[in-house]
Amino acid sequence: MRVYVPLTLPGLAEAYRTGRLGDGPFVAYAVTPVLREWYVSDDIEELEYAALSRAALASLRLLAADAGAPRRRVVVAVDVSDGAARTDPDRGLDPATLGEVRVAGPVRLAEAAAVHVDAQDAEADVAAAADALPAADGGDDDAQFAVDGAEDHELLWYATQEIPSLVG
């Protein structure tokens, strides 16, 4: 199963230093039955993109909690065994947790398939989105517009061999 792990650049640097994405359990995003139902699609690429987008939003939340982190969303794509990632049945119908899974065991960074990171030109919009998240969560339409502004930026794809240059 492909899962998408939300991080920040400092989180990616730590994963690179330790060689681990997480020791488990930790939150990631994947194509879950509820995500399939929500998006009403059978196109796996479209569903994978939806899971990646959910992880990018989770990365934005990590940025909102870490004022010192560079304002670039980071998502690591990694394949884990099907049994390693599980949904929480109590949270499955909550739209805020669409695609959310818990990865049970340790995952080595060497197992990652790719890293997705915002371009530097997205930093201003990502910073505005991170600042606006609390108000957007409270229903403020203007703040939601700022959050949506970050989503207008596509995450760039990087091979895992490029991680040293991303965190260096």
C-alpha cells in the first residue's frame, strides 16, 4: 500500500539523519475505502493524488505548529505492507480525516519511493495558509481562501537521492 507521510523540511532532515520516517504508530494518508467513496472515482491516479493532497494539508498543519520551519510542505511517498496501515473506524466518516491511516511499525526512509516538496516560490502562499489555518477551521471564508491559495501550488517530485540537497 502506498502511503503519504506529511512532514516539514526539518522533519525530513531528521528522517534523513536517523534513516527513519517513523517508528510507529504515526499518521499517513492513503487510498482508503472512505476516500474512494468520498471522491466517487475508480481512477487510481486520481485517488492517489487525493491522498497526496490530504497529506499536503496535514503538512501545512505541521507548519502552522512550527513557526521556525521553512514554509514549504513536504510529503514522503512510501510503500508499506497492507497490514501496516490501518484506518480508525471511529474517525472514518469525519471529512477532516479522509484518507488518514496509522502506520503501525517502523518505516525506514530508504523504503521511500519519492519526496514531494513545494517550490520556493510557493513559500509566501504557504506561509499565509499556515497562518490562516485556525481561522479557516473556524469557518472564516477569507482564511479558507488563503489556505486554498497554498493548494494552488503543485508539490514538486524529487527522487529519494535528492533528499540531501533538499535538507542541506
